Amino acid sequence: MVVWNTFQNDARVLKEAQTLGANGHEVTVHALHTPGVTECCEELPGNVRVQRVVRSPFWGWRRGGRTGEQADGGPGAASQVMPNGAGAPNRSARLGRLRRIVWVLGRSVTHLRLLAAMVRMRPDVVHAHDVNTLPTAWLAARLARARLVYDAHEISTSREGYQSFRRLVVRVERWLLPRADGVITTTDRRAAFFARVYHVRRPVVLQNRPRHRVVPPGSRIRDELGLDSSRPVVLYQGGLQPGRGLDRIVAAATRIPGAAFVFIGGGRMAAELAEQVDTLGLGGRVRFIPTVSLEELPLYTASADIGVQALENTCLNHFTTDSNKLFEYIAAGLPVVASDFPEIRKIVRTHEVGLLVPSDDTDALVEAIERLVRDEALRARFAANARLAAAALNWEEQEHKLVELYQHLF
């Protein structure tokens, strides 16, 4: 397997690797190494080996260059003027072009290192996780005469933050996806999308469900943050990224004084959200917990009272998701408030585990959260349904499809 991350909190890939390892396969996950942060090699439970390659030397230099650019005024800096009155080239534009060149060189060097590491192993199957590893995985499979599996966690042609790469992603997937020996994705609508757009057999659907683990309600969040036990805890867990309605959750907190709001995770919006909380004077009722380990996370989740997923309809990728955090809330026995998207609607309504709201309606979001905060009996009913649903919506109930896919490769 190959991933474009350090493989420290990638729950989906770890579950897949462990499932294959438990079914007689020798699994190595090739990932990125950050000196001082990760180990080059690790042995994980479940017969899974991790081998990380050192990032390109350009990686650290690029980060330093970015800091320097900010110090020099960044893209908005004024152009210098030459003594003869002619405008000098904009320094920030030159730095921007240089940064893009360094970005391409750095990624190319790292991909070559991943390619070499995979080919040296002479694998039987190369399993690419997401489109940013697909070309390297395809080439490794060709050189090693191995089978290729493409695991599309997202619709990257219409994904938050990927807009500038859309044409490149389309070309890569159009060329390589039909050449894969097996294709996996995460929801029925995404499977239909890939089959229709690229004229391939419908991919195997593996939802990003957690492993089945019974965690009784606790007080981890309240104990850690010193929260009043009389206030229900409204939880958002996951990446603090654009397009997830996080600013609207903070705004909702201003109108629901009877609840404490907690964010668990990190990301690009962390500083912005903290500033919003300070500006609104919500420091006592909106709190933040940095990213916690995969092993510890269920203990935090089960100590909340309501789980919120407020994804916005900014791209097809969001519209077709079922959201891993939705499954995590259900596994912990939490009633949910979630965006009314087709795959999410199917889960929430089928199992009666919460309330659905339009993705762009802050008033509806406030009303739904407030209803669950006020109505303890309704919370209890949804929570009981979630605990029942957790017995079916777990990784163990679907992992046989991954095993069967691998059986059909040979």
C-alpha cells in the first residue's frame, strides 16, 4: 500500500491493512517520513509493516521559503520601482513561481523514493490510496509485474481545496483508473460516479466505518476541560478545514447558552476559529482539544452528548459523502445533527439516530441542536438507536468485501 501522508492517524488505511494481514497477506504500507516526528520503519498490530521514505530535501527548504515570503510581504506586497520609473518585477510573483518549481521538484523526488521502495519489494499487488499516489503506484505495479488496486477515498475532481488540480486529476484518473485490476471507493453514489464517468465496472464500496468497540458513556471531555456537568456537550470531531460548517457551529453556540461546544482536531481553520470564539466572547462555552490518537478518540466521543456534522455543499465530494465522523458518533452512541445529503440521509433516517438540516441553513442548524439540548428524552431515544445501529455499521460487517476483491485478483 502507498499513502501520501505520514500514516499516523489514517484509520481507514490501517483497517484495510489489518484486514488483509489477518487474511494471510503480508502488508507493507509505504508512507512519508518526517525526521524527529516519525520512525522510518514500524511493525504494527495485525501483521502490518510501515516503511517510510524521507521527504525530499526541498520539502523543508520550501517551508522556509514560505516563511520568508510572508516576512517579505507575501503576494500582496507592493512592487518595487526602479530609479528610471519602470516597474521592477514583482518580487512576490517571482517567489511564487520559485515556490511552485520547488513544490514540483520536491514531490517528484519523494515519489521516486516511494517508487524505488515499492519496486524493491517485488510485490504481488500495489494498492494506491487516493489519486495523489496513483501514477507512482501504477508505475511500480508495471515494473514489478504486479496487480494494481486503486482506492479512491474521495472524488478528487470535485473536492474542497483541489479546484486548481481538477484538470490534472481528470487526466490521471481517465488514463489509469481503467487500467486498475480493482477499484474501491467509499459510498454508493461515488461508486456510480466513477463507473459512469470512466466507463469501468462499479467499484467495491467500503464505507469508512470504525471497528466495533463498545465504549460506555464517560466524562473524559468534561474532566479534561473542567466543564459543568449540567450542560450537554455538543461535539465536532475531525479536521478543522473549510467547507465543514465550522464557523456556523461556533455561531450557533452564541444562540444556545445551555450547551458546551467542543471541537476535537486540528487543521487550517484552527486559528481562525479560535479568533472567532474570542471575538464572540465564547471562551467559556466553546473549547478546543488538539488531535488525539485513534485509540483514545472513542473515549472522548462517548463522553459527549450530541455529535454535529455540518458539511457544506461546496463540491460533489461533500454531496456524495457519508462522513466517517457520522459513523464514529453512531459507534459512540451519540444522537447526531447532520447535513441533509443523500448518503447521510440514508443512514440517519434508516436507523433514526438524529436530525437532518439543510447544509446552508444556520437557523435550521441552531434549531436542531437546541431541540436536542432541550429534549433529554429525544436525545435518549436517538442514543439508544445509535447503539443498536453500531452493531451493524462497523468495519467488521463489511471487510469481507475487501478480502473477496483480493481473492479475485489472481
